[in-house]
Amino acid sequence: MILFISDLDGTLIDSKLTIPPESAAGINAAIARGDGFAVATARTPATVEKILEPIHGALPAIVMNGAGIYDFSRQEYVKLCPLGSSTETAVRNVLDTLGMGGFLYTVKGNHLYVYYDQLENLSQQMFYDMRKDKPLKTFVQGCPESDVTPVFFCIIDSGKRTEVLAKALCEIKGLVFHRYRDTYQPDTWYVEIYDKAASKAAGIAWLQAHYGGIKTVCFGDNLNDLAMFAAADESYAVSNAVPELKAAANGVLSEPDIAAVGRFIGAYK
């Protein structure tokens, strides 16, 4: 069995959050011949579930940049890497000092509760509006309840402000963070903050341990895919990938359309 693992945004899906039919056909053909397929994404199960509807028999998804692994067939998290309490407090102190807010993602049972103080800019408002009615996720304005498990922070702001935040976060032990430009809105930047044990590479190790495979082949487009590429036997960057990822890949898919990954998987031998 070949274990294929793909990032979503900018790699497998377009701005409409859909997998093109041609791409889905290639992935389903690989699954039918006995290979495995999973996604590894910064997204949560609440949005990934709908995206994966065209795929028949996908393995559990590496979600939240490796902070969780979610099995849609069982409708449950099979692994979580929660934020430590001291790390969460340290991050809150930095955000308060910089006058920045964001979203704290928590888990209770198998449901996501996303806490925030207020929506501070248009990008945060758009982020909220696109996600507020998902069945596996509930947004809550106010402080987190005591019985939830904090998993990660998501900060959405300008390039300059997130750069200042990133420098401050480098001083905090016990965490890992990803700062990157939005795929679809170039003026918007994200900083996502996780426990140091959370990574797409750790998610791949879990899938390998539970499902095996003679080879792991990964696909991506952005900096948060670097660790995943390092953990794979083969890695391929899509044509629109950042230069650093192309340099780390075994190859670059030359086709510029979003169906390139699915076609490659379907034809892989």
C-alpha cells in the first residue's frame, strides 16, 4: 500500500473549497487499487468533512496542523495534542501586551468550541462568518469554560502585527507556531499556535503506525508542510508552492490547475 497524504488549501482545493471531479476520480482510483489517502491540513474537522465528501474511503484526517487526528467514520478524535496550561497562559499574556485578540480552539467530547473576545478586523469577521454554522464547531464569545481542552490559538491580522507577535512567541518554550499569508487574501496573515508535540509529521507517524504502507508520498504548497515533507519517503510541491517548499521537495507538479495532485495520485505507479 502507498500512503498518499495531501495538504488542502492551495494544494488539493480551490477558493470554493472543493476537490475537482477529475482530482477526486484519481484519488478514488488509488483507494480502489488498495492504496491509502489522507489529508493533512490546518483546517478543523468541521470544514474538512464537507470537503472530503467526494472521496470514498479516506483515512482519518490530520487536522489543525497535527494537533488532532479525526476519524470521520467514527465521528471522533483519535488523537489530540492539547496546549499545556502554562503555555496557554504565556500566549495570553503576550496577546494582552500587544493588544491583539484571536480565536482559542478547544475540544469537549468530539465537538470544537471556539472562544473569542471580539472580532477586531474584517478578516476575523470574514473568518467567523464562513465557519460559524458548521455542525462540528461552535463559536462562543467570552471566556472558555473550565471543562474544555485548549488545543490551539488562531490569530488573524496584518503582516506587520503578526510579525511582531511571531518574535514574541519565539521566547516562549513548549509551543510551535506557524505564521503564513492567506492563500486567497494576500493582505491577511495567520499565526497559529500549538503545543510543541503537534505537527503534520507527528500525524503522519500515527497514520504509518496504524495503517502501514511501503511508502509515504506527500503533497503541499506552504511553509507548514516542510515538516510533513521531511517525514515522507517522497514529497511533491504544487506549481504555486512557496520557493522554500519547492526546494525541499523531490519534485514539483508542473500543471498549474488544482487537479494536478489527484491526477498524479491516480496515475502513480
